[in-house]
Amino acid sequence: MICHKFAILSEGGALQLQASMTTTSILDPVAERIELLLAKYEALVQTNRLLTEEIEAVRKERDSLQSRLKAARARVDDLIERLPANREAS
């Protein structure tokens, strides 16, 4: 009988897989695959965080541009209202 013991540790925010085995076994490739998947997971979490921050920045920029557009439209409407009503095109 082969005894296997696995533990997932969090060290400084990084996930690591620790395996304690009494004998070398066919589970070594599985442990390597799990470590690779954990590394990919951490990369995806980081990418997701960066994309979320970028989305928030783009939303703020959009809101600012919408506000500026609204103000510009109000100024144009005000200028149009100031034009003499009886002014003829030349």
C-alpha cells in the first residue's frame, strides 16, 4: 500500500502544492500538473484583477466624456437661442 499526503499551502499569496509520499509513484506527473494549473490560475486571477481595474478606468473616462458632451450641448443650445430669430442666411 502506498500512502500519499497532499497539502495546498498559501505562502505570500502564492499557492503551492506539497506532496509527501512514501514511495515514488505515478502521482508525480499529477502533482506537476496540479502545480502548473495553480500557476495558471494565479496568472488568470492577476489578469482578471488588471482587466477589472482597466474597465473601471474606462467607465470613469466614459462618464467624464458624457458629462463634457452634455455641457457642450447645453452651451451650443444656449448660443443657438441667442441668434436673432429674424436673421436671414446670406
